[in-house]
Amino acid sequence: MHTDTFLVAAGRPARSPGASVNTAVELTSTYAADGPVNYARVDNPTWNAFEEALGGLEGGLALVHASGMGAISAALSLAGPDATVVTPDQTYNGTGDLLRAHESGAGTVVRRHASDTAGLLVAVETLGPGDLLWLESPTNPLMDVIDLPAVLARSRDRGVTSVVDNTMATPLLCRPLQLGADVVVHSVTKYLSGHSDVVLGASVVADTDRGRQLGDRLRRHRTLHGAIAGPMEVYLALRGLRTLSVRFERACANAAELAARLETHPAVARVRYPGSGAMMAIDVAGAPDDPGPAERVCAAARLWLHSTSLGGVESQIERRRRHPSEPDTVPQSLLRLSVGIEHLDDLWADLDQALNAGTVALRP
Ligand SMILES: *Cc1c(COP(=O)(O)O)cnc(C)c1O
């Protein structure tokens, strides 16, 4: 089955006369004894429908978590108390904050490396079983692309547990389990649900002995720490997932064309577009350490939504250094763009006027 078809067909109730086309939202905390499901913190049929769809999409076994950070917390718990965790120096800022908390806690050593393949290959050589490799590609917000097959193969040879945050690429562009990753995590909040109306996360492991062992630990973390998803959120995410391929196709086409046009825009010093996907970043003309012009561009935008987050149907723009936890390797002048599914001409007209308005003071 093609992915587009799978997205529509997966996670449906069995077809029988009178059966519902959609999985029911089960609003119950408990179940009558001796059935397949016992208590809704442990399991829930509404979760299972979404997990079946996402698992199939990534080629593994999925678990839904209360948020992307819920999934990330569960995945980080796979590092033992004295483990070393290797990450690129650029990670999602929530992940970075959580790693700092681990560092000051249970003896975990965190080593950050330049977000490039060569640096990570060297770093992985120092790791062994029990240690953890954390990857994101492309990185957020600088859009660096890491050679995942190369780094993951080295990590697997050394018995290291590897995790890939696949939120930005989505399984339509990248399937890390097929490239050798042990665990994939998602902020389902973003592209997978796609309408900026839920906060949700997921983890996925391979359907192998090693994968199922890791999956059992992730499930136990979810059950005991209690960061579980509400059934309504999961229903909305599965509804959003139905249209992922058409949304993403349009968003990626818009992004490719906008990236090409921005290359020659006088108000743009640099375009950081990885060549695929619907995310990019631009360095606004002027001094890299001057937030002024970039802030004015955001303020002048009318159609583009000045907000954090990404992956919704609506286009979003944000100066990432607004957040104190964003590292100083990110220029003050950098704007991150999450390109949506609106008409290209409208997106370009608004972005062009906003860029011109924001940088008017820079012109002689
Ligand atoms: C948003 C995001 C997260 C965190 O997900 P939440 O659903 O907000 O908890 C993690 N990783 C990436 C790459 C993200 O964009």
C-alpha cells in the first residue's frame, strides 16, 4: 500500500455491518474486569488506533505520549544513571533544558558536539553499551543536515542506544528506524496532527527483540510517570494524520519556491533551507547580533503568524533568539519559517512586504 493510502486506511475499526468508520473516543478511566484493557492510564483503544497508524508509517511499534517532551523524557530515561549522552550542540530547546537537568542530577554526562557528521562520528567512538546518542536532522533552527545512516551505523556497532527526533522531517521524508535508529520521537503537535490544535507526542521502536525491549521500558515510563495523552487529543491527531501527505506536499512545494525567491531578496543575508521539507531559516540583512530588523519583520507580517511552534496548516514566523534558552550560536537576526499550505502568491506578497518594512531603516 502506498503511504498516502495507508494514512487514510490505518487505525480504522474492523468493517462489519453498522460499524463506525472512525475509532470511538473512549471517555472512561476504567474497564470491567477480565477484559483486554484494564485501566486507561495503561492502555486505551483510542490510543491504539493512532499508534497503529504512526507505527506503520515509521515501520515500527508506536506509543503515544502526553506531549513531545513526554516522549523525549521517556526516551532520555533509557540512558543509565552514569551514562554518557552525546548530542549535537543544537537541539530543540526543551530537549536542551532537560539534558541540563539530567546533567546536574543523576551523574549523567552530556557531551555536545558540532552539529556535523564528522564531529558526531568521532564522539560516538567514545561511547559504549548503556550510553545514548541523541540526534535531530535537520537541526532546529539552523537547519543543518546530519548523515544519519553513517552516524547510526557507527552507534549500532558500539552497542549505543540511539534516538532520533523526527519531528521536522516527518516519516514522509525520513524513516530513522530503517536507517538504524533504536528509537524515534515525535512532537505530534507539529506536522503529524498539523492544525495547531493539540499538544501530543509519540515514540516508536523497531519490531525486533531489541526494539520491543526498549519499547517495554518506554511503555513502563509512560505508565509510571503518568504523562499520558487524553483520548480526545489522540482522536484529533489521527484525524489530522489522514491528510498528512497532501498537507506536507503543498507545504514543501511552497517552501522550495519561497527559498528560491528569498535567495535574491535584498533584505535577506542568508537562506538556510535543507533542500527538502517545509522548514527554513533566514538571516535578515544587517548585523547578525542586531535583533531589531528581524523583530520588525515579524511585527509587519499580516498573513504569516508571528508565533512559536511549527508544522501547522498556517505559515508561522519567529525570531528564535527571543527565547533565553536558545544558544548564542543562533544569530539574533535569524527568523525561522514554518511554511504552511496557503497560496504561494499570498505567502510571498506578505513576506516580501514584511521584509521590506522591517529593513527600511537599513537602506541608504
Ligand atoms: C515542539 C518540538 C518538541 C516538543 O514537543 P511538544 O509537543 O511541544 O512537547 C520536540 N522536538 C521538536 C523538534 C519540536 O519541534
